[in-house]
Amino acid sequence: MIWLTWRQFRVQALVGLTALVLLAVYLVVLGTQIHGSYDDTLARCAGGGGCTGQLASVADEYGGQVDLLSYLLLAVPGLIGVFWGAPLVARELEAGTHRLVWNQSVTRGRWLAVKIGFVGLLSVAVAGVYSVALTWAAGPVNTILNNRFEPALFGSRNLVPLGYAAFAFALGMTFGLFIRHTVPAMGATLVVFAVLQVVMPSVVRPHYQTPVKTTVPLTAPLISGLTKIGTYGEIGGLRVPGGPWVVETTEILDASGKAVGHSDWYQDCTNNKSLTEMPECLAKGNIHVDISEQPADRYWTFQLLETLIFTVLAAGLSALSFWRIRGRLN
């Protein structure tokens, strides 16, 4: 059965493994460059003292490539589900070749178990290798930016990609069993996985543990790093020192807790000052925001929880597939 599964799957497997090897080589080269630049920068500024600006330049130089590779790894589990999981069984059901195997000594359960074991483990291994390589290569950039809770980074580093790959493969296989046609199963797998990639970081992940509420004074450097300063005091992209995940922020408040968005001095700072002058102008108002955050030390807890969630979902889909194949499929 293992040999037969390999014979049927070898084209997709060889294409995927070839792509993985090429990516791994690229990541080794890129990672060597990033680590070299990071180490050289630290050496030039005497072990890190006063290195903020120079290290920021290293992050800027390689940040675009790292982000692109992160988004690619987010897509890899979905591609596994679409091109490895969905056709694995659906293609045989369409062609009717499953009946030949079932009429031999091979049981339906064993037939499916071999496919899940062989291709499923290969799927997880592919995602794992990519994750390890990317986590190592991008390590210095992530250390500089200290933003590993960012959705693209969180979902493409360490353990989580393994859970995504297991789930996406099981999802595609299950759709293939129930829909029994390859192309519709592939489409359904892509849609469901894409929706979950949006829902998890925005709706589910923030609530793994109760967020911590705190107050953050808005200094000129913090204001300079914001991605949004609204007309009436709304802000976006706040990064708090220490690397916590800022889940929610209030609008800008003064020392008494009153919103400042409609005050004359705030309007003067935002409307009449240049982008370089505005942070200092606003900071003089002794302003702050109240935030809900997930502390940085919860990172590994969140990684384990999300990996466990998708692993359990993959196991549930596999169990559903065994139920489907044993008595309700001809």
C-alpha cells in the first residue's frame, strides 16, 4: 500500500519537495547574510550600546524579503490542502480505482490510514522544515523589531505551521471524500482555509487568555512609530516596548482621561505641524492611551494552544473520514 500510494502521489510529492529544497537553499543564503549583517552591526557599536538606528537599518534592508517569505509560508499549508489533500482520495473516487484496491485484501480503513500516514506526515514535515529555516534566517530581524505576535510572523514561525499543515491536509482529504470531485474539493479547501487564516488572528487568538489592561504614555518616539494618527485622536500600529501584542487601544487621552481629539491644541499639532514636528508637539500634551495587551511572555503558550487547536481539528476530520469510508461510500 505504501508503494502504491507513492506511485500515485509521486508527481505532486516531487514537485513539492523540489520547491522546498530551492526555498531552503535560498533561506540558508539569506539567513547567512542577515546574521552576518546583524553580528557586524553589533560589533561596530561595541556590543549593542547605541545601536538602535544601525540595527533598524538592518531590519529595513531585509524586512521586505522576510515579510514576503512569511506570507509564503502562511500559504504553504493551504497549498498542501489544495494540491495534496483534496485530490488524494477524490481523484481515485472519480476514476473508480478505489474499487480495485478494496476488492483485494486491503480494507478500506487500512487504505485510508496509509494515505493519511504517508502524505499527512510528509505535509507536516514540509511545513516544519520551512518553518525551522525561516525562523532561523529571520531571527535577527525579528529580534530587532520585537514583533513576533504580528499575525504574519506568528503564523509562520516555530510550531504553528505544523498544526496548519496537518489541518489543511485533513481538510482537503475530507472534502475530497464527501464531495467526490477533485476540483470542487480543492476550491472548498482553499475557501475554508483562507477564511480561517483571517478569523483566527482577528477573532479567536486574542482570547486565548484574558488580555491585560494598562496605560501607555505616548512619548515622541512612540508617536513617530504609529501607522495611523486619526483626525480626532484615533491611533493605529502602537508598538509597546517589551514586545507585547497590543490587542486594543483607546483614542488619545489627556492626564485626566479625557479624549483630546477635538481640542484646539491637538488640531493645531495635527493640522499645522510637519510630520517631523508633530510627535514632539503632541507629546507636550502629557497624553496617553489605555490598551489591552497580551504580554510577550505568553508567546509560547499561544503557539502551543493554536498548534493544539489545529491538530485536534485535523484529528477530528481524519476520524470523520474513517467514518465516511467504512460504511457510507461505494
